[in-house]
Amino acid sequence: MERIIDNPDERTWGMLCHLAALAGFIPFGNIVGPLIVYSIKRDEYDFVEDQGKESLNFQITMTIALMVSAILTILLIGILLLVVVGLVSLIFTVIGAVKAAQGEFYRYPITIRFLK
């Protein structure tokens, strides 16, 4: 059975690791946001350390996918890919935040594990 976190503060900070990625309107804000939350609380809460790494790995993966899509706009396929990658990033980020708020350890699909 999967472990559920009971501490409301820990769940809130875990959720913020995911939601901070919505700062993506700032260049690389989708990475900087979770990195700040992760850096502040990773030593205090194991759940935040885990979810922070997960969020960072996903956001780095999505940033790489967005860069590749931007390059592919030359071939026109990149325009569609930009939309798809943006929607996938938004949807999975919200799902991650909801799961973390419920105290569940969330794992993003299609993620390169840069941080272990």
C-alpha cells in the first residue's frame, strides 16, 4: 500500500512544489518556481524533497520538449507540438498538485529522471 502523508503543512509544501511550475510565464519560471520551494523545504520534509525532485524532473523534461518543438516550427509540425506539450505540462502539473494536496506521492509519466 502506498504511503499517505498526514501532515497538512507537508502536503501544502508538496503541492506548492507542483503549483510553483505555473510561474512558466516568466522565462524558465516553470523550473525556478519548484526549485525555490524544493530548496527551502527539502531538509524539513521528506515529502517535499520527493515531490520537488519529481516536479523539477518533469519541468526540465517539458522545457526540453518545448525547445525541440520551437525548433520544429520551421517544419510547421512544431506549432502543433508546442500546443500539445503546453497542454500536457499544464494538465499533469495540476494533477500532481492535487495528488500532493491529498498526501499522495505522485509520479509524472513521460519524465526523464535528472534528479534521483
